[in-house]
Amino acid sequence: MAFFRGLTAVSRIRSRMAQEATTLGGVRWLQMQSPSDLDLKSQLQELIPEQQDRLKKLKSEHGKVQLGNITVDMVLGGMRGMIGMLWETSLLDPEEGIRFRGLSIPECQKVLPTAIKGGEPLPEGLLWLLLTGKVPTKEQVDALSKELVTRSSVPGHVYKAIDALPVTAHPMTQFTTGVMALQVESEFQKAYDKGMPKSKFWEPTYEDCLNLIARLPPVASYVYRRIFKDGKTIAADNALDYAANFSHMLGFDDPKMLELMRLYVTIHTDHEGGNVSAHTGHLVGSALSDPYLSFAAALNGLAGPLHGLANQEVLLWIKSVIGETGSDVTTDQLKEYVWKTLKSGKVVPGFGHGVLRKTDPRYTCQREFALKYLPEDPLFQLVSKLYEVVPPILTELGKVKNPWPNVDAHSGVLLNHFGLSEARYYTVLFGVSRSIGIGSQLIWDRALGLPLERPKSVTMEWLENHCKKAAA
Ligand code: CMX
């Protein structure tokens, strides 16, 4: 087995003979071409026993090793810094940002298969990576694209359930309703009701997660067309890859927009386990609620303005700046508007983060996309100006731990550039992408037999008494 450390090794790896296994950033990369190598489920089947043994060993050999001290601040501060969950698919470093199975976003952009030469990664490739820890070949990704197409048909009652809502209902409400309506198809629930051994839980979970991921783009695009395009839907083009087909069903066929959608869906998939949507999906799944129930719960968390709704808020905020000052907004006017927002008791959307302490690499790659495809866009230029104006003001407040922009600060202006200007819809796109991360981890949750989540809570009185005793 050959080991390569740097990214320069990537091109050499690509040209290696089939059957060669290599490592990049801790990720095993297997290049093989037998039929089962193209089947994601067979690949997982092989990996699961080895990972189950790894977990058993961790428990038996290191179960009592301490991971830190819990302070009163942590309990009162939304559990910040408290390690409390296993999340295999990605890990977030406060300074460096997210790594998907050991690979940073720029590394994923280099090694994951693309639809066009030098283009953005295909989200199906990231799904493969998250599930297996291995960088897939283009053939594997193409096979997965096709598999998702075969799973993508949506029962008619789902659309009827959405239609029962007023068209004015928030897109996230309509989307989550669609996900709940899909739940009647759950393979996990059927198998559980019949009875199955715990060792088999992962298999119907896999079926549900793959079906869910495949069916979300038609449901999400139905919601978009229903609200914003007089209900005129567009049929899928099943020759396209996952993200391109989604963009097509929304009504956007510009090749640059297809590339944007591939990038967007790839980078919003996963952000380790503690964020509200990921944690909620994992928590609800730990009660053996099926993946549809778990994911719908996750979406409801994503719909909050401190989390996924921030991407909607950013574009609305930018447009309200322009509405008030005109499109030639000066730096001073921008500063004034930021202060006005803060004084009104609101947060500046798109800035700050619960864990990150630097500019979000998901922001940076979107900025690079903008520099490549839309450098003259006036809203992009405003976003660039905000990068200079907002962090010093947030720093001046003295309480903000991270004044730098996050993923949501940039996505809206890119979508807006290609005509997807309905900001209220943006969190639905985030939700479609999140299914890939949350679904991948749910499969591993069940494969590893992770238990019901049940942390201990205490009252203020309990804390006061505990602190008195500690002082004495
Ligand atoms: N604007 C104004 N105040 C902010 C701020 C911002 N962008 N970011 C943090 N603060 C404030 C917090 O509200 C908090 O104030 P109080 O002590 O008065 O409650 C204080 O600074 C300390 O917060 P923190 O420890 O730096 O950040 P948190 O972990 O509590 O919160 C986050 C993180 C993302 C909720 C926060 O930075 C925020 O509200 N940002 C704007 C909304 C946003 O962009 N959310 C999207 C995040 C990415 C995602 O999940 O999609």
C-alpha cells in the first residue's frame, strides 16, 4: 500500500493502476472496477464489521479515559466546547474549518470527481466519501447518480400534502411537510414493526436515507415552482447528475448555475455533529425514529435564523441596505447600517459561528467561485465590502467570539446572480444538501449500534448547591 501525504500526489494517484490503495489526509482511496465496487451498499457492508470492532475496542480499552471537565459555563452556555457525541463523517477545526472524512474543502475540490474538467465536485462523490471514507472514482460516482435516479420517484400524496398548505406558507414549512409525507414509505419503520435484529438496523436505514436523498430535489423544486412560478413544474432530466437535475427542475439550466449547484450542495452537506440540524437528526434517530422523522426534525432546526435561515436573512439584509441607501452604498453608509441592525437588537446575519474562529472555508470557496464567474456583480462587490466593514464592528462589541463571515454570508448573492432571487427559498437548498451529511451519519449510527441519547440535565438549584459544596 502506498502512502501519499501532499495534494501534489493526487495526479500521480489518479494514474496508478487499478487495485492500488492509497491514503490522502487519512482517507483511503481505492481504485477498482468490479461490479460490487460500483455498488455503495456492498462497499459499506464490507466496512461495517471493521468499524464495529474499532468501536468495541475503544469502549473496552479506553472507556474510562477522561475527555475534559464540564464547567457551569458549559452547561449554561449551550454546551459549547463539551465533547458529547460521536460523529464520523466530518470534523470541524475552529481555525481551519471543516474536513469531510479528513479532507478539507480545497482538497475535496481537487480529488472528487467533477462533471466538467476542472469543475466543482459532484455531491454524489461527497456522499460516497462521507459514507465510506474513500474518495470514489468517476465510475463509482456515475453509478451512484444512476442509483439515485432509480430511487427518485415521489408518491402523489406528497404533493397533495404540500398543496394542502397555503401557498404563502414559508418554503421550509412546505418542504418539511413534504418530507413528513414521504415518511409513510419508510423501510426502517416497516422492518422494525415486523421485527429485525439490531445488527440489521443499518440496512433499512440505508434504504430510507438513499431514497430520501434521491426524492428531496423533486419535492424541493415542487415547493419552489408552486410558490414562485405559478405551480408550473419542470420534469426531471434523468441524464443529469444530482445537483444539475435539481437546478434543472428549479428552472435554471445555465451551465454556470449547474456548477454553482454542485458546489452549493457539496459544501452544505455536513459540519460535524454539534450544529442544531445535525445534532437534532442524530438525537431523534437515536430513539429509532426512522430517517424521515429524524430528518424532518433536523430541518425544523435548520429553519431557525441563527442557523440555516441565515442565508435567507443575508440576502434580505443586503437588499434592505440597497433599498435604504441606493446601489452605490459607501463604506460609511454600510457601517451605519450595521450599527443600526445591532442597535435594533438583531444579529448581523452571515457573521460569527459557534465553533469556527476564522473565515469559514465554505465562504472562501464561494468567494472564489464569484471571482471566477461573476466578479462584476454589484451584490458580490457589496459582500466583499462587508468583509472589511463588519468584522471590526463585531470585534468592537467585545463579546463576539468570531467576527468573521460564515457560509451563509455568501451563498445568496451567487444564487441571486443566476436568477434564483427568492431569498425565502434558500434554506430549502441548504436542507436538500444537509440530507447527505445527516443521512450518512444516521446509517453509521445504526451500523455502529449507537445508543439512545440521554444526557443529564440539572436545575439552577442543583448547580447552586453543587457550587456551594465545591467551594466548601
Ligand atoms: N451579530 C451580532 N451579534 C453577534 C453575532 C453577529 N453576527 N455573532 C455573535 N454575536 C453575539 C451573540 O448574539 C452573543 O450575544 P449575547 O451574549 O448578548 O447573547 C455574543 O455575540 C457571543 O456569541 P458567540 O459566542 O460569539 O456566538 P454563539 O456561539 O453564541 O452564536 C451564531 C453563533 C452563529 C448563532 C452567531 O454568531 C450569530 O447569531 N450569527 C449571525 C447568524 C448567522 O449567521 N447564523 C448562521 C451560522 C452558520 C449556520 O449555522 O448556518
